[in-house]
Amino acid sequence: MSTIAIGCDHAGVALKAKLVEFLKGRGCEVLDVGSFDASAPDDYTDFAVPVCEAVLEGQAERGVLLCTTGIGMSIIANRFTGIRAAIVTDEAVAKLSREHNDANVFVLSARALDGESAVRALETWLNTPFSGAERHVRRLAKCDRAGRLAEASLLAKADPE
């Protein structure tokens, strides 16, 4: 079965535990990068970065991130060229994020969904393949190009030569 990297900030610890249990029950190997302490505020970036690196380096097929709103995790995850993180609000969005965007990182608001709804959305996301439709492939190629152009622009600013 596949390996899923998962991480959350303090707000997502309880929901992450439910998702880890679900993933292991499906036979997935889980790479849990934390957080493990809901009582100590921490920085979502400290957990988003290792999840995205694991996906990009092939240590995990996909990633799951949780924070209070999902917004912070989504912002940092989508800074990585090759990561397509989608904030998932329900099963329909989970399905579309895979079919249309080939999302490889599932992002949840730890406050928006209860455990059962989150598990159903994650299950839908894991079971839904990318459609491969030409228009979706074309759009993803444009996204990848935009990421490379952004990286080149930053490099040019840092080192004009």
C-alpha cells in the first residue's frame, strides 16, 4: 500500500490522530511528522515543510496537512513547485481536487470538519484518480511553468548574474 505523510499544528492534533488511525486501517504506511501536543502553540510551517519534502522526494505518495483553518498549511505547501495542495471542505471538493487538479496534498481545517466527515473526505480523495483530461493536463502544465518562472525570478533577484 502507499505511504502518506501527515502533519498538523497544535490545532489539528486530535483530528490527525483519527486520520492516522483511518490510514493505518487502510493498510497505508504513515509518516507522521507531528505535532503531537495540542497544548503548546507551534508553527504550521514546521510541519508543512517536511510533509511536502517527503512527497517531493518520493518518501510518500501523498501528504495530509491540518491547521486551524487550513489556509496557512495551504499557503506554505503551494510554495513548493510540484506540490498541489487543496483545502478540502467536503467529499465533493475532495473528489474534484483529485480529478481536476491531481492534488497530492490534502489540507483540512481542523475546526471545520468533524472526525467522521474528515475521514469520508480523505477516503474520497484517496480513492479518486486524476482524470487525465486534456484540459486538466494543460492547466497543470501551466501551473508547473508558473512555479518554475517564480523560482527563476527569485534566483535572478538574489543573484543578478
